[in-house]
Amino acid sequence: MMRSVILLAALGHHGWGSYDASKPVTVTGPIVTAKFENPHATIAVRGNDKVWTVTLAPPSRMSSRGATEKVVAVGQNVSAYGYPSTVEKDEMRAERITVNGKTYEMR
């Protein structure tokens, strides 16, 4: 039984190997959608040239650092610094975000 639980947990979580840390990007713009759910919160940010899907930290980590659902909400302007996906077009993993002048570390 324990082996099955571990396998399901592993299948439900993706690794960070599919992001290119050699090509950091910063996406700045309004949040157009926000999902504050496990395993990682995600936001869609309307950048200058396209809408990016930004993968954030798990909700528990975000909340403990002050980046609550009310902070990371639709309509807020955000600057997200992180790494583009090598698999999903227009998707990135955020290392840190800045909302209303306050920076929140995602790691």
C-alpha cells in the first residue's frame, strides 16, 4: 500500500528539470487568472507580447511568506522572475515575484 501512495505522489508532481535556468526571464503585467491550489499555485500574466503561465510555490509556502490568495490575485500587477519551460510553450517557473513593491521568494 505504501508503495502505491509513493508512486501516486511521484506521478502527481513534476520535476524542475524541464526549465532552462540558463535563460532567465522576467514577465511583468497584470494577473489574468490565479489558481491557489496544490501542488503549486499558478497565475497567468499578460506580458508585453503574450500571456505566460507562471508556476509558483506550493500554497502553504506562499502563505507562510505572505504571498496569500489576496496578494496574488486577478487584477494585481506582478513581476515574475524565473525560468522558461523547455516543454510547455509560454510557461515558466518563478523563482520570485514582486507584487505592490514587495518581493516574495518562491524557493
